[in-house]
Amino acid sequence: MILVFPDESWEKAAMDYRQSYLDAGEAHINGSSGMERYPVYTDWLGQIRRLREAQSDGQTPATTFFSVEPPSALVVGTIQVRHRLTDELRRSGGNIGYGVRPDQRGKGFAVQMLRLALPFCREIGLDRVLLDCRADNLASQQVILRCGGVFDSEDWVEDDWGRPERICRFWIATE
Ligand SMILES: CC(C)(COP(=O)(O)OP(=O)(O)OC[C@H]1O[C@@H](n2cnc3c(N)ncnc32)[C@H](O)[C@@H]1OP(=O)(O)O)[C@@H](O)C(=O)NCCC(=O)NCCS
């Protein structure tokens, strides 16, 4: 597996990735900065490029990658690294978000993808990264633990619709 920066050349594979979530009835594409909301690929590219440069007080730069299994050009996952922890991200969201294409789950891709993202985190100066997931998301918890995650805390936060959700937080050292 490799991580690649999305660019214009990935349009077809990216739209296929997006469609696979819609076909599976999933409303959210984790680790993609809301790709589900962008029917036009270049609009989404503009959004993730802007995020890489974000510098305002309340926002942190964020880098989004596709994970790809060569020699196929299939995008199997998206993973986003938030370069700094804002108060909001410390509470919910953390440094890293990720998702694997619904029809490619259970093949170890999330573990590979997260492991590959850790050297990048180190390069941008993060000695450790905070990750969180819903307390009932056993698959994601297992991914985090497989990558060296150490439990930090469990908490109630509000989801995107303002409903309470139980989350678990973990730290992963980047070396
Ligand atoms: C969570 C997610 C990324 C896992 O991706 P994946 O590629 O299927 O995960 P992997 O194949 O690398 O599996 C990692 C571990 O989780 C375990 N696992 C996978 N699905 C599981 C499930 N439904 N319940 C319990 N454990 C599960 C696997 O057995 C494996 O453990 P092992 O190495 O001990 O065998 C994927 O299910 C997904 O995209 N879900 C929707 C988005 C999401 O929840 N993102 C994370 C938000 S915090």
C-alpha cells in the first residue's frame, strides 16, 4: 500500500471511491473532509488544498491522503492528518481520521494506512498523535490498538447533529 496526495490525475478513482460509499448507503466518508458533499472532484480538491494551508487561530493545517494498493489504481481509503490539536480537536476528532472503502474492509487496509501515516506525522513534528472513535466502533478501536494506541479517556461529546455520543481517546507515539 502507498499513500498519495490527491491531484487531478485521481479524479476517476476518487469518484469511484466516493460512489462506493453512496452505494453502500453510508452518509459520511471518514478522513476525507466531507468528500460526500462534493459531487465535483475539483471542488473537493480545492477544499483539501485550502485546508493544507489553513493558518487561522481556530484552524489547523490538515493533509489528506488516498491509500492505494498498487498495481491497481483503486483508492481503498482516505486518511487525514490534522497538524495541530485545536481545543475542539482535542475534545473530539483528534489528529487523524480515516475510512476504508466499504467493499474493501476486513482486509487489514486500515491498519496499513494508519501505520503509513505515522512517519508523516513525525516529519511534521508530532511526537504522538491523538485519535478518537465511537466507543461502539470496535473495528476502529482495534485498528488503533494494532498501531500502538494507548487508551487515554472515554467521554461524552456531541456528534455532527448535536446528539450525545460516547467516544474513546487514544495516543499513538510516532516512532
Ligand atoms: C474502521 C475501519 C476504518 C476499519 O477498516 P478495515 O480496513 O476494515 O480494518 P482492518 O481490516 O485493518 O481491521 C483491523 C482490525 O479490526 C478488526 N475488525 C474489523 N472489523 C471489525 C468489526 N466490525 N468488529 C470488530 N473488529 C473488527 C479486524 O479483525 C482487525 O483486527 P485484527 O488485526 O486483530 O484481526 C472501517 O471499518 C471503516 O472505514 N469504517 C467506517 C469509518 C470509520 O469508522 N472510521 C474510523 C472513525 S474513528
